[in-house]
Amino acid sequence: MKRIELSQAAGRRWDVVLVGTSFAACFFARALRGRDLDVLFVERGAYLDWDHQLAHRHEETPAQLRQTNTSGQRKDWALRHQFGGCSNCWWGNTPRLHPSDFALASRYGVGADWPISYDSLEPWLCDAEEIMQVAGDDTAAGFARSRPYPFPAHVPTRAERRLSQIDPSWTPMPTARANGGDRGGCCVSGACSLCPVNAKFTILNGLSAFEDDRFHVVTGAECRAISTAAGLATGIVVRDAAGAETELRADFVGLAANPIGTSAILLRSGLGGARVGQGVHEQLGQFLWANVPFDNYYGGTSITGAGYALYDGDFRRESASVLIESWNAPPSLRLEPGKWLQRLKLKFVAEDLPRPENRVVLTDDEPHLLWAGHSAYAFAGLARARDQIGGLLPFAEEIEFGGFEPTEAHIIGGTPMALRREDGVVDAECRLFDVPNVACLGASSFPTGAAANPTLTLSALSLYLGSRL
Ligand SMILES: Cc1cc2nc3c(=O)[nH]c(=O)nc-3n(C[C@H](O)[C@H](O)[C@H](O)COP(=O)(O)OP(=O)(O)OC[C@H]3O[C@@H](n4cnc5c(N)ncnc54)[C@H](O)[C@@H]3O)c2cc1C
């Protein structure tokens, strides 16, 4: 990917312009390699290599989004404006969405069905796992796979070994924190937001997967809006650091600026219809800790286990699916002499449903989130999980619950895909219904979220969509 100046980019017409340089943009471009297409990535942040990030640490964390929060609970949103976006700071958990997550309405009468199924996305999930060099366990129950995981799962904790004997739906957490492959192995420090040994897949350390002689990138260039003529996009309007605006011409525009950025660009452009920005949501998390009568930990990575006992079933008619994560590092110690390691750290992660009142609007032409709170469905899922967890941990001596987490850092929604224009913003190929040469890439187009982390699925979706261009 050659880095060029904005003035150079403005002097020509591009086959494809992609807004953003993280998973959604790069996995889309991956499918365009070798197809004689001039592709330009437009990134509002700077190019900061891994050494620079290690040296400067938190200095680059962007300010919180403008928000009006009427939920009565703290709510944070995780954004990262730099080359590679949140791939720099994600943790690398890559569970798949469950097949039923794609068909919530037809199976359980809530939410919406996706216009695309688990089976149609499955080969692309395998490809994404190969690119990220995911470590996972093929024998784990639950998900039909057409190819094995590229690398074996990390060592489970001692508690997870016991749990998987009681309940086979406990599986090693699939992860892009390396256990083999061409990155260094996971150091198990639990410092995954900025991996000290570069073991976690990032766009920066995986860049060779997204290279082509005809791919170029401009950084420090914020896409403000899409230009159109006669019902088609003709390019984008970009603002540089000095505030000057330039028009870039393109035959196809992919918005991969995460749900907040993508919604804001469409709102400024007056495209996508009345639903743009509505229904932004993310999962609701809650930590819990159990004292156990044996030493736990000694797992091979930070988040080692995924429990599916509370994930899918008829209960989803009334309450959310919950994924149980088991955390090995950073550990939680038991504050009793001689029993330091006799503790199990878990997290419930509940799916949320989109609520129209949670939405991105523009104030002073900038994104502004109106947040009324997570759905009652998500809270009901966590209540069910708290009620049932005792039965799932028969060896626990005592269980303690934390409060609701202010963010799961998994923003979803704002431009949902649907079969019919009246039900969404984009069609089954994530193209705007009203401007078909504009695609919304990433989790903004998920019609519903899931309890599972979204990034593997949004990357696979981008591969699939790129292959269809
Ligand atoms: C701390 C943390 C931990 C996480 N852990 C996990 C995990 O374990 N598993 C998981 O599945 N997910 C995880 N996530 C979520 C994951 O990072 C996101 O799902 C993923 O990064 C989304 O990819 P994306 O390409 O859609 O958007 P982003 O990664 O958000 O990237 C958007 C890009 O667009 C650029 N951009 C935005 N607006 C504009 C504009 N107007 N013009 C030009 N460029 C623009 C941004 O600078 C950025 O480069 C985590 C996130 C965080 C913050």
C-alpha cells in the first residue's frame, strides 16, 4: 500500500475509495487484489508504527464521543483514529457468531434476520481466520466448520479443564493472539490493548495480506461526505488537518469508518434514508469472580475460555444470549494467604437489541450519540445468567458479581442490512438502497449484534463483499 499525499490522490479518478484502514476496509480490499483496480484508502488518523505506539502509549487515545446519555448508567464508546483503527488496540478474541445469531427473528421472534446466513459466510470465516492466523480448537462443539483452525488452541486454565468435563460447551476461546504462525507467541501478560510482543494480529503486522501495486493510502484526511450525481456516488469530500476540503473522484465508495463515522458521513451527505444512525448498540458485560478449592490459571493466553451454556435456546424469546468468557490474564487473586490462585475470573457478555432511540445525530455537523440505554432484553439475559451460574460452577465456594461494564468496545448498527428498503439502510450486499455504488462495510451493517465478538464476522463479511464487487 503506497502512501501518497492528498494532492496526488486528488489528481486522478479511483476505481474504489475506501474510507478507513481497519478490518472492514482492509479485508474488503484483500478480495480486490490482482483485479486491476486502483484502490485508495482514506484515513483520518496518522500512520503510527508499533514502535511508536509502544513509546508513546496512551497519548493517542482519542477524546470520547459527544454524547447525551439518559440511561442513568455510565456509557463509553471505544474509537481509535489512526492507521489500522481499533486493530491496534483490540484484544484479538475471534469467536464466530452462532448460526442462530443470523436468524433471530425467524427462530425467536425478536430482532431481525440477516439477509445472509452463517452457511453462506462460512468459507469467508475460514479465510479470515487464516489471514489472522487464529488459534482455536476444531473439536469444540457447536459450529459447523469446513476447514480446521489454522493453529491449535492455547492451553486452557485449570478451571476450564474441569469445566469442559462437566459441560462440553466450554471451549478454548478462538483468538488472533498467536500460538504458531509468523508472529511471536502470546506472552500471557494480559496487556493486549497494546501487545508488547506483537503477537496479536493487527492491520500493521498483517499488512502483507492487503498489498497490491495499485493500492494507495492517504492519512490525515477525514472523509466528510459523499458527492453524488444522478443517483450515483461520484467520489468523496475530504478535509485535511488544516481544514481545507478536497474532492476525490471514485467509481465506488466503501465506508468502513465504524458505525459512528459511517453514520455521520451518510447523515452529512443526506444519503441512506431516515434510519441512518438509528439503533447503534453494543453488548453489555458484567464480570464475576468465583472462589474455587484449587489453584486456577496457568493458561496459555489472556482470555482462554468461552462457555456456551447460556448462549442459545428458546429463552432468547425473552432474554439475551450470554457468552461466558474465562480470563487467565490479567488474573484476579484471592486475598487469603495460601489461596492466591484459588479464584476464577469470568465475564458475562450479553447481546443487545437495537433500539431506535439510541442513535447518531449531527450537532454542529459532528457525530453526537443519543444514548437511552441498553435494551431490557440485554439486562434480562444477564439476570438469567446470574441466576443460573451457580449450577454451572458446582465447585465454586462463593460467587461475587461486578457492576455493568461501561463498554464492550464492540460498536454495532446504524446502517442495518435488509432485504427490503423499508427495513434497513443497505441491501444484502451492504450497498445503499438509494445509491448502489456506496457500500457500508463493518458492523454498522449488522442487523442485530450477538453475544460473540463481532470482528471476525465483519472481516469475513468484507471478504465476501469484496469478492462480489
Ligand atoms: C480495547 C478494544 C478491544 C477489543 N477487543 C476485541 C476482541 O477481542 N474481539 C473482537 O471481535 N473485537 C474487539 N474489539 C472491537 C474491534 O476492534 C472492532 O470491532 C473493529 O476494530 C472494527 O473494525 P472496523 O474496521 O469496522 O472499524 P475501526 O477499527 O473502528 O476502524 C475505523 C477506521 O476508520 C477511520 N475513520 C473513521 N472515520 C473516518 C473518516 N471520516 N474519514 C477517514 N477515516 C475515518 C478510523 O480512523 C479507523 O482507522 C475491541 C475494541 C477495542 C477498542
